[in-house]
Amino acid sequence: MGMVLCDPFAEEKKSSQKTLAEMGRALAEAGISALHLDYRGTGDSAGRFEQFNLEDWREDICAAVDWVRLRWGLGRVGLLGLRLGATLAAREAVNCHACDLVLWEPVAEGERYARELAQRTKIKQMLTTGPGASSAQQQNQSGFLDLDGYLVAPSLMTQLGQLRLAPLEQFPQPALLVECTARGEVSPAAQALMADCPLGEVQALQMEPFWQRIGLTDTAPLIALTLQWLQGRGEGQA
């Protein structure tokens, strides 16, 4: 069995690199092959970030699954994604014929997500450069938004704003959605997303939003929960 790990977006990728790397190592130690995917224009992949969009990255996910199947000779390959990576993985899981699907805190409402990204970036810039310079630095004359060093094209911001995560009723394989919240309780929204998924399950952990912070949150419980699920229900299913 193999798993393709799908990154979150922009600065959330920076904050979650350690957790996803540790998840990959834990999978490998458990005998589950893991590929941590860098979408085009990110990480070690070719191209400039601002050249690509959500459709490109959805294609990258399916290409990565196909590559793992062919290169490593694996018949069963699943997807694990965090935040936007979870949303894209959920959108492509049926197309990729994924055997298992793990969603960590998926982005369900793109409009709210895009607004929060812009707001967090503006606050950071005001704290470092003062309010007078923030607007000019946040958005250049070409309309690109600077999200902590990631230049986001207006077309990509539009795609993010239009993004919606539909209930996973079409996915016939085991699926796990994990929420990380202050109270460790499953939200009604998460329950609704998985309500009609034949083999879907929702769990919650009491955990701070590690994808917004670097090195301040112990994510070992999240990794352990995910690995236990894959080794038990997920990997055990045909």
C-alpha cells in the first residue's frame, strides 16, 4: 500500500512541513510507502508558484498517484491531505481510484478561507512594517497578492473563493476526516461532509491549529491516530 501526502497552501505549507515529514516517516516505518507531493511551482517541483492554479495541482495529485502505482508496483494507493491539500485530495479521490482517503482539517468554504488568508497576511505586514506600507506590499500593481512570499494571481484567488467541498457520498472507499479544535469535538459541518460517505468516519483531537504555527504544537497524537486508522480500518479494507 502507498499514500500520497498533499500539502496545504502558501504559508500553511511552511508551518506544516515538519508534521507531514513526520507522517511520511511514520508511514514508511509501518511498511506503507509514502510520497510527499510538491505541486508544480512549490517546494522542489519545477515552475514558478504564480504560474499555476488549482486545476494544475489537482492534475498533479492524480499524476502522483499513477506514478506511485507504476514506479513502486503498488495496487492500492491512498491520499492524505491537510487543509487545501485535503480539499483537493477529496475532489480527486474518485478520479484517482484512491483506496483510502485521510482529510486533516479540509477547507470546506473557499470564500471564507481566501478572506482569512488575506486578513492574516495584512496583520503580519502591519506588525512588521506599519499600517502605512501594508497595502502596497500586500498587493502589487499587477494585482498579485503577496501571501508571506507566495505571489498569488487574481485568478487563483478567484478559484479559492469559489471552492466548495461537497459531501463525500461518491467515494466508496474508507475515508477519515480529522478535526483539530480547542475543545476536541466534532463539528456539525464535518459530520455533514461525511454523513453519506459509505465508509466515512469523523474524529476530533484537542489541538491548536499547527498549520498556522511553526514548531509550537505537538502533532504526535494526530500522526498516531491516522496511522492506527490506516493500519486497522483503512489498510484492512479491500
